Amino acid sequence: MGRSRCLVVILAAWSLAALPAAAQQQPPPGHYLAAIDQYRASNLEGAVSELKAALEATPDDPVLLGWLGFIYMKQSKPDEAIPVLESAVSKRQDMPEAYNNLGNAYLAKGRIKDAADAYEKAISLRPTGGTRYNLGNLYLRQNRVADAIKEYTAAAELIPDDPNIQNNLGYAYYLRSDWEQSAAAYSKALALSPQDSVLYLNLGIVLTRQGDLDKAIEALEKATALDASNYVAQLALGEAYVAKGATELAIPQLQAAAELKPAEFAPHQNLSVLYARQGDYERAVEESNRALEAKPGDLYGVNNLGWILFTQGKLDEARVQFEKAVSLNENFAVAHSNLAVVYQKLGQGELSAAQWREVERINPKSVTAAVSLGNILLTTGKYADAAAEYEKALKVDAANVHALNGLGLVAEKTGKFDEAIGYYRRVVTADPKFAIGYNNMGVAYEKKGNLVRAKSCYKKALDLDPTYKDAASNLARFSRPVQK
């Protein structure tokens, strides 16, 4: 009843393009060359001042305008960059770098179509890896995954040594659930940047999805070794250990994630499930409450707490949580199922039946709901309704032993012993180790007066399950002395 979560991290870098210092039709030296020197010295304010000074002399120079727009974008000032770059490309239409940077500025302001147009214009002038990478990022933002993959692939051919391109290509393949291609792209990125913890994290998550847990754990352990402060890596490694069944390794890993971000839901939720599986219900409830403190009213968290309380035998407290879960989402079938079981345990058959009907409303093909509702109707003497539920289950699963057994009980309760025996035979044919089927067949034979076969059935049931008290009691009757 617990839920785990995994995140993929994408390196959201955008490529800016500086105009070449040796471009044709260069502006006059002096302030222009001084601006380039300031830029190379990482003094962006100084570069802006020199460019503005140069523009006072030649205010319509497209190269100076292009450089000023580029510096503004380096300063993360798209509002200042856009008019300058628009002016640059209006005066000179053969500067792909200016179009690329204008695309970045538009994108920063949410002008998606304008950004795409600017990138495409830049590519039409001179296809560069940086601009194709930027266009790929834009397409990914629009959920145009196939187009993004096309642009990233082209960018990688132009810039084969850029790990960011391979990383984002890996993420695009991840979105298509193409684990093999995604893992291949992340592996290429790691070959280019072998000390990047985020790349190991992304590779580990993909390998987890691919089902290659050993390699996933290896990658995630590398990620956490390179950066122990990465919460997502710690969480992903803990969840990989859970998937591997390595509970003793998963618990300290999830604890490490919880220490990094105590207010996060996922590590506490997962820890609560693991502690409950170990039978440490006190700590399970503690972690479940911490999860709900982090995310009050979380549907899965509330249901999980109810499951832990139910496992402890605290039925009323569990009922409260399951009732809360179904109030949070009336279409959450798991919570309705759990609430139905609790009501049944509390002896509230009608309420239990109502919850199983809710499960059937949500999932009309739920065999569990049909059989469980049939069992309740059977105990209340509503034999025709019970039979209808069992038949409903058999339409989905023709060999379901519980539905067949239920129909046998309905026939037996209505005095149709031969029909009941027929159903029980189908039960033990479907599952030869189903002791209940043999015991119930024995009861039907006994009621019919065939004591030899009844005794044989009881003995078979007890052979299959020596702890089966009903079968033992039934067989014992045949060894009692006859009263005179």
C-alpha cells in the first residue's frame, strides 16, 4: 500500500553564442576591443559600459548590438537583451549567433513561438550544435519529444564532446520509455564527464526502470559517493535497494535522504513501509506520520497509515484512515478495498458490501470485489445475489477457485448437492492443492449420504493442510464409536 517515487534530473543549460571577434564589417576598435577584453576577463559590467560607449559613436552597428545583447543574456537580463538583439538582426540578417541569443531571450520570457522562429533562422544561416541543442530544449519543453531527439542527435554530431547534449538526449529517450537508448546516451555523457554525479544518477534511474538493478545500484552508489548531499541520488539508491529486496541497505539509505530533506514525503513514506514489513510498527507509524506532516492529506500516505494500523490489529484507527482516504478520492479503489476488509473484520457486513460495490463501480472487472461481495451475500442468505457475483468473477477468471467454491456453497445451501459437488470438482481441478475444495466436497457428499466419499475428501483436505481444523473435525466424526 506504499508508494515510492523517483525523479530524473535534467541539466537545463542553454547555449549562448558570442559573435566572432573577427567578424566581417567589424566596428571601429577602441571601446569594442576593450569590451571584448572585459568580457574575457569575466567583467560583464565593464563589457556593457565599453559597448555602450562604442554605440554612442556608431549606434546602428549590428555587431556591437549583437555583442551587447549577448552580454545582457550572460547577465540573465532578457528584457534588456531582446530590443538590442532585435535591432541587431533587423540591421543585418546574416548573424546566426544573434538569432540564437535572441531565441534564448524570447524563451526566457515565455515567447515560445518567437524563440523557435529565431532558432530556426539561426540554423538556416549556419547549423551549429549550440542552436540545435537550444531548439531541442525548446521542443522538450513543449513535449515534442521526437523533435527534441532529432535536434539533440544533430547537435551531438556537431559537438560530439558535449556531455550536456547527451544528458538531455538521454532524458528525451527516458520520456519515451526507451530505456536502452536512454541508458546509452547517459553512458556516452559519462564517458565525456566521468565525475558528474548527476549523470550517474540519471543512468541509475534509467537502469532501475530497465530492471537492471545491479548496474543501477552501481551507478547510484557512484552518484552518492561523488555527491553525498544529493537528496535525489540518496532517495533513488534507497529505492533501488528496496526493489532489490535489500531492506537492510535500503533503510540507512532512506534515512540519509530524510536527513538531507526532513520535510520531504518520499523517504518517510518508504521507511514506514519497510519498518512495517519488519514488524516494527511503532517506527512505521512514526515515519508514516512524518510523511503526512510533510504532505498532509496525501492519498497514498493516509492509506499507508491505515494499512499499518490494520496490520497492528487497530481496526478502528485503521477505519478512520481508510475513510479519510476514500473521502480524499472516491475513485481510489485500493482504499475502498481496505475499508471493506476493515468493516468485515468489525462485523459490519452491510458497510463492507457497500465498499466492495464501490470497488466494482471503479473497476467492474475486479474479481476480488465480486468474490468478496458474493461471500457477504452468501452469509446473509442472499443466495441468488451471491451466485450472480460469483458468476461475474468467473467471466473475468474462469478458473477462479474462490468463485467456483462460492457457487458450490450456494448450491449446497439450496439443497443442490450434485451441483455443489460439480463445482467443488472444478475447484480441485483448477487447484489440486486447494484443501477447502476437498473439505466442502466432503460436506456435500456427507449431506447426500455418501459417507465413503465424504471421508476420503476430508482425509485429502487434511493431507493437504494438516492444520485445517474443519477438515480434522469432520474426519474425526468417522472415528467416533457408534452410540447404542
